Amino acid sequence: MEPKATNMAEPKKKLSKSRTGRRKSHQALKKQNLSKCPKCNAIKLPHHVCSTCGYYNDEQIINFDKKDKK
Ligand SMILES: [Zn+2]
């Protein structure tokens, strides 16, 4: 049998569970920062137009009531 012809780098040793766990300990997702809409009290993202009423800074940006009739 001929020796395996490969130029790929291969890990010399299997990584231990604790080493894998140490690496993965920094991979958790951060909790999303949420704020309340002052107009309708719905939960919305800060510095974003409210997706429930369409208001931002007491100004209507998006009008959800209008429906295009075609
Ligand atoms: Zn709102």
C-alpha cells in the first residue's frame, strides 16, 4: 500500500471535552435589548419605528391602516 498522498494539515491529537467547552463558553448569544413604544406600549427595538403602530418620536412614519386597493 502506498502512503496517503495528502497535503492537508491534520490535527495531531483529539481535542479534549474541556478544551472544546472552554472555546464554546464565549459563543453564547447576547440577550436582545428591547424598549417599549410610548404610543402603544408594545415591545420594540430601540431607535426603530414601532412595528405595531408605525410611530417614531410622536410622528407617524408608516401608516398601516392604508391598504392598497388594486
Ligand atoms: Zn407603537
